[in-house]
Amino acid sequence: MEDIVVENIVASTKLADQLDLDAIVLALDGAEYEPEQFPGLIYRLKKPKTAMLIFRSGKANCTGAKNLEDVRTCISTVRDMLDKSGMDVYEEPEITVQNMVAGYDLKSDLNLNAIAISLGLENVEYEPEQFPGMVYRVYDPKVVLLLFSSGKVVCTGAKKVEDIRIAVDRLRKDLGDSGLLQ
């Protein structure tokens, strides 16, 4: 399963009980805050290449990370910068992964019409006139797999890499058992 490539992790945290975004935009060089457009402040880091969405409630979301270490680095970097700027922030904010998006290549062309019938219409959405991929919902673990005729698969909704592995293994087994994967 080393072929699974995590493309994006979205994680949430709470940095403080409350934050003054007007003060933060002045303290963090390059921060973007347009409350008429979006209620949160956006701060982009170059290393790791991630972004933090920071809200007045003290809640924040890290996006763009490709691994959990980058999530931790992003959040601790922003937390430390806020602390050094005199903001009252939590010492060690708790981090919760909300979503992982990953890609996988089955290395085989797929007949999505046959797969839609084989996997059961209650778990599948396939309308090629609307979208070129098939949506396959896995319920344990709760993830969504987008399958394309090229054999490429996009997994979304996972909370941990192991969930992606389990879903892809199940897909490979189901397709193999049905004779739909070489």
C-alpha cells in the first residue's frame, strides 16, 4: 500500500478561548483578513506548505498538509507566533483530523458500468454524463472512493491513513472477486 499518496489533510484545533483577528493580522506578516469576504483570517506557511484558517472563537483549521507531522508543525508554528505576539493561547492545543484526501492507482483500466452493478447500487453513484468518475461509499471505515476508468482512485473522508488502506484493500478484493480487476 505504499502507493497511497496523501494529498491533503484538514485538521482542526482550538488555539484560545477567543482571538482578536484585527490584532493577529498586524502581528503575522502576510496574514489575510477580509471579514466582508470570509469570517476567518488566513495565514499561509511556506514550510511546511500549509495554511491556517483562524477564527475569533479561537478555533483554527490547518489545510494543505501531506502528513501528520506537517499538521503538528503548522499548528505549533502559528501558536508560537501568536504567543510571541502577546496573544493568550493554549500551551498545547488538541488536534483533530477532520479529513484526509489521498490518491491511489489500481494500475488497471476499469469498466465503471460493470463495477457500478457489481458493487451494488445502494453504495454507488455513477452518472457519466454528470461526472466522469464513480462515487463509491464505504461505510466501515466511513470514506468515499472516487473511481475513474483509468484505474485512478481518490479517497476522501478518512480520519487516518489506515482507513484509506482498509478501504482500498476492500475495493481491490471486491473488484478482484468480481473479476473486474486484472
